[in-house]
Amino acid sequence: MSDIVRIKPGPRMSQAVVHGGLVWLAGQVGEPGESVEAQTKTILANIEALLAEAGSDKSRILQTTIWLSSMDDFAEMNAVWDAWVDPANPPARATGESKLATPDYKVEIIIVAATK
């Protein structure tokens, strides 16, 4: 019996893995070519859905890593993040600039959370 649960597994990766009271989410991206704001909103909605499926929610996020294709988009992404994040339970967070899978992706967010 495996105590590892893989959510939405595919040939390359699972969208989430649950083990030992923690859930790790794969990097989440929005719709290619959309604005930073729109991609961030899509990503955060996907994160909420995956966390719910894993038995968690945004108040249980422990760590967030955010990759931006350009740090020039930091304020635009943060405006969406700040409206979404649980202000009573903000996670540890790091944000950096990186080339993403395609130039049409502007934001990628990676989450580690505790299950309930």
C-alpha cells in the first residue's frame, strides 16, 4: 500500500503529490500569451482547485516560489497575489526571474502546503 498520492498524473509529471501531511504542486502556468494579471489569476484558481483535491487550502500554504519571465512584471503579479493570499496565513515566498517553458508564459508558481 502506497502512502504517496499522485493527483492528475501524466507521462512526465503529476500536478500534485501528497505524502506525509504535505502536498507539492507542480509549477502552475496560465494561458500562453495572456497578460501577467490574467495568467496569475488562472494560476491561483488552479492552485486552489489542486489544493482542495489534495485536502488542503490556501491557508495551509507553507512555501511559494514564483518565477517571472521579467521582474518588470513584479508589481502586476503582486497586485493579484496580494488580493488572493490569506492575509492571516501568508507563506514563506521567493520570487525570481527566469526563462519559462515558452516566451508566452509570463508567470509560474510552485506551492508546498500542509494537508488538513
